[in-house]
Amino acid sequence: MESSRKRKEDDPIALLRRKKRKRRMIRELTGRIILLVNVILFIVLLVMVVKNSSNSRKMKEQNSLPDSWSNEKSSKENSEDDEEESLISDSKIDKFAQMYSGKKDSFLNYTVCIDAGHGGSDCGAKTNTGIEEKEQTLILAKKVRQYLESLGINVVMTRTKDVELSLEERRDIANNANADVLVSIHRNMYNGLEKIAGIEAWINNSEPYEARKIAEDILDNITGCADDINNRGVKSGSMDDPYENFGMNKVEMTSMIIEVGFMSSSYDNHWFRRHNDDIAEAIAKGIADNVMLFYYN
Ligand SMILES: [Zn+2]
């Protein structure tokens, strides 16, 4: 037994076979390791390419913003107290105020509440590159305030910072200020359909004449200064129920929600940025022209 095993071990052919088998196993193992390394490298490369392309898309989107927009963002982020910040140039404000010269004293009696939609953890809608509705509504609301204040109108903001407020808290701010008009600024969203685009306004389903007139004028003013946008008109109630009102229209005063383009439409997003200051002016003009008409006595 002992001697036969020894003989087998010493057998040069068996030895050669064993060596061959060992070499084959090493070759196979090396091959597998190389394959595994290649697969890992490929995955890493793929992740890097995907990351890069999404970054460059973001950069492209950022770069396409007018300078004023990125400055506004950075000034907003850097400022501790933004009450005094100016987002519209003095020359634009002066030009706007001149349209109402001689009437300014009459504006002193009016209070307008401007509501920047969403805020805090409620980001609202989002563009496909991650820009949030709450940022855009706040900047636009502040610009509208600047225009209105240049006329001497008393402007109350529901928020001037990135804070979360319930609809009730927003309504309370407008009510407590005895506002004549409440204008809530939003951007729209229609998931998955790029071609749904344009501006629209929502008012109480009782169709108050004043609210319809101001909202119509605001939409007309916006298309007047930035005419490459679809005007979807003034609607009442809400999308799901014409008899159920949106929260911000559940107030005694004249109120409206202005939806300034769809965040799901890249066309609207570019339009919104390109004409941002003019849109603010158009909203302010719609309010100023009518506030005197309806509330002066
Ligand atoms: Zn919104």
C-alpha cells in the first residue's frame, strides 16, 4: 500500500499532470480576477460619466441664468437680514414710480399682502435640475414688494425668509394687517407633461369682480411685457372642485393666486428667469392700477 502510493507520487506523468492542472487553475483564477477588476473599473467609470453629465446639465442650467438671478441667489444666501436688500435697479424702480407720479398720495391708504408660496421644509414644486419653487416665489415676491413700496403702498409679506408657514398663518398675517388685497405667488407643476405651459390665476369661486379684474390685469400685463408665454386665464375654485377654494382664497379680502409658469416646463423655466424683473413689475402694476380703483374712498 505504502510503496504503491509512493510509486504513484513519483510517477513523472502523474507529476506532470498535477503541475498542468495547477497551472490551469492559476490561469483560470487570474482570468477571473482580471475580469472582476475590469467589471469594477467599468462600473466606476459608468458612475463617473453619469455624475459628470448630470453636473454639466446643472452647470448649463445655472449658466443660462441671467446674472441678476445668480446674484440674487447668492445675496439671499449671504444676507443675515434681507429686509433692506434691493433686487431691482434704482433706474427701473424710478421709471415705474414715474408712471404714477401725482397719484402717490392716494396709495398711502392701501395695504397689500404679498405671499411667497411655500418655504422651509415645504419646497413646493421643483425643476428637473432641482431648483425649488419656494426660492423663486420669495425672490419674485420681494421684487413685487419693492415696486409697490416705491409708490408708497404699505406692503406686508407673509415671509421674507426661508421659513415654513401654514395656510392659516399666512391668512392671519393678511387679516391682521387689514390688507386690501392678498396676492399669493406660486409656480405651477404638471408631472410628466412638458408641453403643459403658461401662466394662470385662481380666485374664489364666488367670482368677486375685483379679484377677477386684478388677476386678469396681472396676467395681461405679464403677457404684455413678456409676450412669449401662454396665458391660461383666470380660474375660480380649484382644479379638483370648482366649488372648493384654494386655502389662500378663503379670506374676506380680495385675493388671488398667481401661478407664474410651470416648473415642469423647461420653456417656462427659461422664460421665468429671462423676464423675472418684468414679471414682478407686471404684477405690481396690476395691483397698483386697481387698488386705487376699488379701494379709494
Ligand atoms: Zn406652489
